[in-house]
Amino acid sequence: MPADRLLVIVEDDAGFARTLKRSFERRGYEVLLATGLDDLSALLGEHDPGYAVVDLKLAGASGLACVEKLHAHDAGMLIVVLTGYASIATAVEAIKLGACHYLAKPSNTDDIEEAFSKATGDAGVALSERPTSIKTLEWERIHETLAETGFNISETARRLGMHRRTLARKLEKRQVK
């Protein structure tokens, strides 16, 4: 199948991956599934996808390494990062590493396909008049540190100078996948 309709989904949640796969197949894509960097490397040895959807958090690891691998394989590939741990820091890193878009979960197939079509960006997007809240800044700092530590809760709590249980409670309040 030509690369223009070949999509790789890098997702460790088997149920969500199957749902996305079926939805994209109904839209005419051929879909390959990978659960992490090792699976992705094996797939890229045999296939040249034109599209990729990558979960940011993969079994305690960061999907950013997969974004980097995909971009190195084909700089023209359209890569969308999905995450329940959205933050400015990880969005910036994902774009720097080669993603064309970054979407917070829950996102559906329509959102992802729209992101593929908006790969070039929009200089006319409206600027927000509302300043960022303290809670949002706190959450972004927590997530940035989580990503730096490979999603290690204990190390993140140590670096932030807070008790591990306090951090765990904060993470529980923002139920994310």
C-alpha cells in the first residue's frame, strides 16, 4: 500500500489502539500497531508509513523517543502526538522532534485527521486574552518533571520538593490516560 494511506499507531493501551485502528481502517487507511519503541523499530524496518499517531506516555516511557525515531525515518511523515498529560513543555518538545500536531485526550479520529490536514500551522489563530492560572502552571511543571524522570513518581516528588503521596493525590485529581 502507498505510504499516503499507511498509518502507524504507537499506543500501549490495547483497547484504545484497536478502536483507533478500526476507525482509521473504515476511512481507508492501512493501519500498523506498535506498543513502544522496539515494536516501532521493527515495523519501520519493513514499512514506510506516511502517518503516525503516538501516545506520549507508553508503559512508563515517553513517546517522544518514538516521535524522534519516526521523524528520523521520514522527515515528511505527519506525526500526531496524543496525550492525557498535556503540557506546554511536552508540546514544544514533540514539535521540535518532528510532530506536526499535539492533541490532548480525549481525541477521536476526526480530530486526528484534522490535525494531519493542519500540519503547516495557522498564523491567524486567535491569541488568548486570559493569563495562565497558577493551577495550570503547577500542572505543567509537574508534568515537565514527570517527563524528565521517565514518569517516575518518587523521583518527580523528590525533584519538586513535595511528599510522594501529595504528588500522587494531585495526579489522581487530574484523571488522565
